Amino acid sequence: MKRIIIKSFIALAIITGFASCTDEQDLMISKPQGSFAILSPQTGESVTLSPETPLNPGLALTWANMNYGSPTEVTYAVQVDKTGNDFANATTITTTTNTYATISSDVLNSASVAVGLVPFTQGGLEVRIMSTIGTTSSQTAYSNVVTYLVTPYTTELPKLAVPGNHQGWNPPTAPVLRASAFGATDYEGYVYLDGAYKFVAPDASGNVNWGNPDWGDDGSFSGVLALTGESDCNNPAGYYRVKANTTTLTYSTELTNWGIVGAATPGGWGSSTQLTYNPTTKKWEGIMPMTAGEFKFRANQAWTINYGGDPAALSQDGSNLSVAADGTYKVELDLSNARAYTYTLTLQ
């Protein structure tokens, strides 16, 4: 019996040793053999991205196969970073087992902005391919680096925060104004104010904190801004349309009370039916009978400030809105998102 057991152990040891040798051989063989290169694009090629064609190809890549010395599946990761950053913030935009990849414009745009390229300005994006093998992504090797010139875009309007007494002087949670276009400084929005406040710009990453550029009143309280102004702007409690221009250094506020007016409303076109501001939802609200017909929203029982047009993006002096059926409706006007004003009618 002992001989049988001993023989079994010897056989097991031989088999195990053979398997171990085989594994070691595989590991020794499956190592990077030389290098591989990106074939296209070439350094200096460029693209201008557009929000109107997000699914168009933004970057088409081909590269040589990486040789690991044995037949094994290779996984490739396309990595990018801002030129000069030496891939310190390398961002992987796709992975594949092919030796080619096409990156859509929207994916390339997001990656370009994320690593620090400035919207609507051409900047260098360094591109490389990282190769690995196995489920543990081992035996890493990198291709050469090419510089691809990218002009990215943004659909987000520039913002300016309004921290103050109305929200505890906390810039990250402050309501924001928005400019009319990227690069513009004509900020506008609606804010419930209650005393002193300032205007604070975001940093390069879009974060708003003290330490960033901020503006207050120049001390004359005549609508003139001063960078790092010692005087806070100040308004009595109320819901205001706030404008600020950090280029012309001006600001203005207009107290507003909102209502709904038109053939569909109880007051017709002659008198607005008043809405009430809800500080919790930050909406103007009211429940009222309405008849099928047209209406608009306006401030202060006047036409100086009025909104209509696209229900998903109300605009100053926009066309009349409409309700299709008679009934009692809850009306909600949301002006809390600067330059992206909306409303809802909910049948009760």
C-alpha cells in the first residue's frame, strides 16, 4: 500500500511540475516583443467638432499589432491627454481587441474638455495606444504618441454664482446667472435675494468657491461692479431679475411678481392671475380654472418682462402658449435655471 501511495505522489508531482513548467514557459513567451506604432492619424492632423453632428467620427485610428511572442488575444486602450501633460491625467476613451477604432465627435469632445482643452479654441491632444494581455491586463506596452489638434465645443452657457445672505454665503450652492453665449459676459437670471450678496466666477474646472474672482458694489450703489469689491451688493427681500456684466462692470436688479395672462386664464388678456412663489420648489405656482385657449406669463402686471414661445425653453416676447382643454390646472413657472425657463400645467 505504501508503494502505491508513494508512486501516486511521484506521479502527481511529475504532472504538477510539468504544468508549472508549462505555465512558466507561457509566461516567459508572452512578453512584449519590440514595439508598435500608430499608423493614422499623423501628428498635426486636426478636427473641429460640432454639437450639431455628435455622432460623426471625431478621430479614426489605426495601429500596428503588438507582438507578445505567442498567439494570444491583445486588448488595446486608446488614451488621450492634453499636450505637454505627459499623460499624467491619461483618459481612456475606448478599448478594443482590433487594431483600429473610430471615436465619435461627442466622446472625443467630452474627453478633450475633461483633460483641459478650451472650447472653440484649437488645442493639442496627445494620443497613444496601451496594449495588455490576459484577464489581469498584464504585460503593458505603449505605442508612440501622436498629437491630434482638436477644436472642442460646449453647449453649456457660462455661469456666475450669486452667494449671499439669501443662502448662507456658500458659493458652491448659490444660484447662478448664465451668459447669452460662450465667451459672453452678459449674465442674467432670477434669484430670490434677501440682503447682501456678491457675484463669484467659476474656476477652470467649473467649481465656484471663495478665492475665485468675485465682484461686489464699487461703493456708490449705482449699479457699478468692482472686482473683489469691499462693498456687498444689497437688496430688500424679494424675487429679482438679476443682470451682471463682468466686462462692462455693471449690474442691475428688478423686483418681479409673476402671473399668467390670456384668453385661457380667469383674467383674460386684461389682467394677470397672480402666482405665488414657493421657496421650497423655487417655482411660481397657482391652481386655477382655465379654458381652452392661449396665454403667456408676465411680471408685474406689465408686458416689459413676458415669456412665451417654446414650452421647453421660454423666451422673452415669445409667441403665445396654449392649453387644449377646459379644466382646473396647477400652473408652475420655473425660472430657477437661468436662460432655461420652463412651465407645467397639471390637470387637477
